[in-house]
Amino acid sequence: MLQNVTLPKAQLVVTENWLTRKPNPNAIIVTLISILIVVLGSYFHWNNLYGVTDLMPANPHTVFIKHQYWRAWTSLFVHGDFKHLGSNLFLFGILGYFLAGYFNLLFFPLTAFFIGGLTNLIVLSHMSPHTSLIGLSGVVYWMGGAWLVLYFFIENRRSIWQKAIRSIGVALLLFMPSEAFDPSISYDSHFVGFILGIFAGIIFYILNRTELRSADVSLISFEPPE
């Protein structure tokens, strides 16, 4: 006698990926050195060591009229006070550890600082001539945008909607202003840095997709028949 038998449904389930691996053990060293460089830059500026105080900040007049384009990068290491420096270094340290731990030195800190200068050039292009732009916030927002995009593409253990909700939630939690509008803060730097970070994350993933996907481990899962 023939009898219909309902077989269990089989599906591949990803159990491991690039982000479930242990971070590069050198990530903490890279992050601490990057933090030290930023702190030293601010220290040199605050104390006018070697006469650098007037040479480091950037404004449209010095950059575009006097053609001192290097200021777009030196201004990254200038902060108004310890509070300004500390607020940037908090997320810089966390995101720097993850970017250095899971990716490479070319991406962080080299690309991060390079695009930080480009972010400043973009923002300075529509600022008033003698208004200075200082600080690392453009870099920090770039790091945040890049990390969230790479998480979205690599973390394939979750559905698209789950990843989207998590990514948006983290972005709002970390990067939405928690205080009233402050005219001394360059929100343009935040926005431009974040957008450039998104594009950088997409490009990095496309260029390194094969390597990043090589860490995927899948198991066959059987659903019980209905």
C-alpha cells in the first residue's frame, strides 16, 4: 500500500561569518596609537609647540585663497578643549577597534584620516571665509557609516529587515544629537562624513566580497513537516 510521506524541508542556515571571528589581536595597538596621535595633535596645538597653533586649524580663506590645503588634514587633530577631544575619542576608539580588528590598516586608520580631510574640504567650500573648522567628528561619523554598512552586508545570519532595524537603531542611538542645536558644532561635517562612510563601506565590500564571504559557514537545517 502506497502512502504519502511529507519530507522535512531543508534549508541552509549561516552560523558563522566574517564578524563572528575574533578581531585581529593588533587592533587594540592600532587603535591606541591612533588615539595617541590625535591627543598629541591637540596637545601640540594647545601649547603652541614648535609654533604650530596658527598652522593647524582650517578655514576657507587659508585653504582656498592661500592654497594651504594641508590644513584640511591638520585640523582633524585640533580640538577646542578636553571635553571636545573626549567626546570625539569615545566613539573613535570603539569604532576604530572594530574597523582595525575586522578589516585592515588601509581602511583604518589610513583611509579614515584621508577621507576626513576630504570631508573638511567639502564642508569648508561653503563656509564663511574666516570661520575655522576643527576636530575629528567628520572622521568619527565616517567610521560609523562605514561600519554600519559593512555590518549590514556581512551579517547574513539575520534577515534584511532585522539588519535594517538594528543598523538604523544603532545609528540613531549613537549619532543623533542629544542636545539642542549648537552653532559651534559642524553638523555638515557629521552629515558629509556619514554619507562618505556609507559609500566607503559599499566600495570596500564590493572590492573584498570574495574574501569576506570566505568566512561564511552554513549548516543544513531541517524544518519538521506540517
